[in-house]
Amino acid sequence: MENVKETVLVTGGSGFIASYCIIALLKKGYKVKASLRSLSRGKTWSGRTARSLFKNKSRLTYI
């Protein structure tokens, strides 16, 4: 069972720097909510990579 820490909000979640922040936070056990201009941007590199790296896909959500 994973030890999930607090929830963190990352703004600009589809951006270059934010994508690396999201992956680092997920690796440390945080639950991440990422804000996007358009929810279709959740299918970008950061979303695909983060979701493929972690078993518990519900730890990353887009708003």
C-alpha cells in the first residue's frame, strides 16, 4: 500500500517546469491536482508520463 501524503496544487500543469514538478511530487508520495487552461491538455507529455509511471493513477487529477 502506498503512503499518500497531502494534496498539492500545481498551476500550469501542462507546462515544461510543472510537468517535472508533478512527477517529482508523485514520486515523493503526494497527491497532485494540476490546473490547466483546457482539460484536453491533460493528455500532453506530463500527463501520459506521470500516469504511466505510477500504479495509483488516481493520485493525479486535472482541474
